Amino acid sequence: MNKDLELILRKEADAVLNIPLSSDYEKAVDLIIQQVHSLGGNLITSGMGKAGQIAMNIATTFSSTGTPAFFLHPSEAQHGDLGIVRKNDIMLLISNSGKTRELIELIELTLGLTPNMKFIVITSNPESELAQKADVCLLTGAPKEVCPLGLTPTTSTTVMTVIGDLLVVSTMKKINFDYKDYAKRHHGGYLGTKSREHCNE
């Protein structure tokens, strides 16, 4: 049993270490800073299914570290929620296949409302329609799922989460987000206490 678990861990770790790194990460972070911190927009994340859950987590992590962000469900966007989008916002879309119909439609609908919207896409498929429509495309490296059926989003969602962390941490560093800034956003709990302790050092 332990050997099986070790193999799963090794495959997931290898997938993370094989995420393709390029100058596109700097471009993505610069776009986020330009739209959110310079122009006053928000970062909007979106995805369907498991990718959507990752997108939601990325949005909350960005918000807690100084970059206002929220999750927009691509289906709900077609029923009025698209109205929350503003001209200086930027979208981060996540789809392993790069073919998620709801996200492709979301791009089309968003451009009808805000023609100058910028899009960052996280996907495994650089030839996909979503990748082609992106201003910046961040690739996962197309890792094989550790699911024995090769179907359930497992390794792919691990990699998506790490890519989100790369964006969050890189943005924090560029905006010089410090303990004082962290404490302002975390009034309760252990993290809030620890951040205030650092402020008083």
C-alpha cells in the first residue's frame, strides 16, 4: 500500500516540477498589476467543474494577498452575472482541455460587453481554442492523471493550483505586499494574529 502511495506522490511531484516555465508568467503578472493595481479593475477567475473550484481558490488567495479578485461561474454569467464585469477587469480562465464550451462562450459574451478585456488562460493544450484566444497562455505540461482510469481530474488540478500559487506569490512580490498589508485583511484567526505579531517586531 505504501509503495502505491509513494508512486502517486512521485507522479504528482514530477508533474509539478515539469510545469513549463517561460516569460509568459511575467507577462501574466504584469497584466494583472496593470489592470488591477494601476487601472482599478478586478481579477475575475472562471472555470467549470474541478477547474472551477481551483479558479475559485485562486481568486480568494489573490484577494487575501492584496489583489481584488472574484470567481465568476461561466454558466451563471449567461444568466445575468456577466453584468458584474467592468472595462478595466482582467480574466483568468482555467480549462485542462482548452475546449470548455462555457468558457469559450464566456470570452465571446465578455468581449461583447467589454471589447478590450484581457484574458489569461491556464490549459494543457496550446492548440486549443481557448489558448488561441488568450493574451497570455500558461501551460500545465499536460500531465497524466494519477486516477487509475486516467479520467478524474487529479494531477491536472494539482498543477493548476501550483500555477495559481506562482501567479499569486509573484504578484505579492511585485506589489511589495507585507505583513502590515496582510494584517489589514486578516482580522481574526491564527494568521491574523501571526501577521500582527510581525508588524510589532
